[in-house]
Amino acid sequence: MVGNVLHKVTLVSNNTDQHAQKSHRVQSVDAEQVAAMREEMLRFTTLQLRDSVLAEDVVHEALNAALSKNKYSGRGSLKSWVFAILRNKIIDVIRERSRHPTESYIEDDVSDDQFDDRGHWKKSHKPSNWGQPETVLANEQFWLIFDICLKALPENTARVFMMREHLGLELKEVCKELNISDSNAWVIMHRARSQLRKCLEINFIQEGKL
Amino acid sequence: MMECKQAAKLMSQSQDRNLTFNERMSLRFHLLMCSGCAQYNKQMDFIRKAMKQLKQR
């Protein structure tokens, strides 16, 4: 089900991509195409905000904002334009929420179980050769697993990681928004990347899907 | 010589801040000597690429 949706949306975005490459002129907003993205927008927003009710509201607002415009500048795909609107709405919510923090981001510098006492990779955790992983970026199966691995990150870790890597904020800004220290944020980012890496290695590379 | 644990931390931090000259040099040296960390470094680049592409999808 999720796969179908992803696939469908990707096809839509590929079409608009090709179209966009031909010309950079202003293009009309196709309401049906925008509506078809709703489910994926919802998944993305829920992942960011960890609150499905709030996510519904934010997606609703973003859809309204997108549909209230008849035209968009046809530089990228319709989908990246819609998601840019969505990202801005999400950033607003995160900013608003970080003024009233309810959770602690204090992270212990927990011992990392990938390394032995001397700080070397344990045999079972030593990163293997992934070959030319860039080739899998065109593979739908990869994106399903990538999505699952992102969702498997602990909540606070995911929030910091997605603000930095998906919303594209500087880490300084993330620290300010969430009221955490630089070194705290580095620990969280390192943990996120490290977990993602492990998850991909186990579920994609070792399964021989690469 | 720098340990892998420290090298892994620096590889992540290099995506979020400018490493100092000393950090860059000792990391570069470590990567020449350690195949596990060299792979890890490539994988960090790949994850960043994947996150960039995720935005375009």
C-alpha cells in the first residue's frame, strides 16, 4: 500500500521533472496531482512532529496554501514545490513548540557498543564495503527501507536529524530552536547517522539487495 | 594514533562544523590506515546524498 503510493507519487514527480527541464516558465498547479501527495505529506509530517493530529492540521494548511496559488515557478517538480511549502509550515510549528519545550534533549555520552574497549570497531560492527551505493538511489526498494530506517530512530534523535538534514537548518539554528548545546547536538547527529548506517547495512546491504 | 571511535565522531561532526586543522590531519591519517573507517566515511557521504535526494522525491 505504502509502496504503491510512493511509486505513484514518484511517477508523477518524474513527469513534472521532465516537463520542468524543458522549460523554466511558470506552470499551473494541478489540484489532482497535489491532492495525490496528501498521504505522503502526512507521513512526512508525522515523522517530523510525532503527532498525527497536529500533522493533519499542518498538511491541511500546506495543501490549502498550495492550492490557493494557480501557478508555481516551474524550476523543480510540482512535488518539491509543495514539499517546500510543507517544510516551512513544519518549521513554524517546531519554532512555536520549542518556545515551550516539554522534553529533555539531554543525552548521556553513552558508551557506543560498536567499539571495543580500545575504541576500535568490533568485528561484527566493522563497516563493510557498500560498493557503489549511489546506484540504489533509483531503486524503489531502497527508499522503502530508508524510510523504515528513518522511522526507527528514537524520537528526539529523529527530530534533530530531520531538522538538520531534511529541513536543511544549520546545526546552530537547530540548537537554538531546541535549546540544546552544540556538543549535545553533535552527539545526537552522530548517533542518528550511525544508527541509519547500521540499519541500511543490515537490511539492505547484507540482504544482498545492493 | 586516533581511535576509530573518535574518528567516527569527527566524520559525523565534519558534516555539521568545520574541523580544526589538527582534527582534519589526524582524521585524514587515520582514514589512510583504517579500512573500516574509510568505508564508514563513504557511507556517511552516501547517507547525506540520500537525504538530499529524499527532498527531491
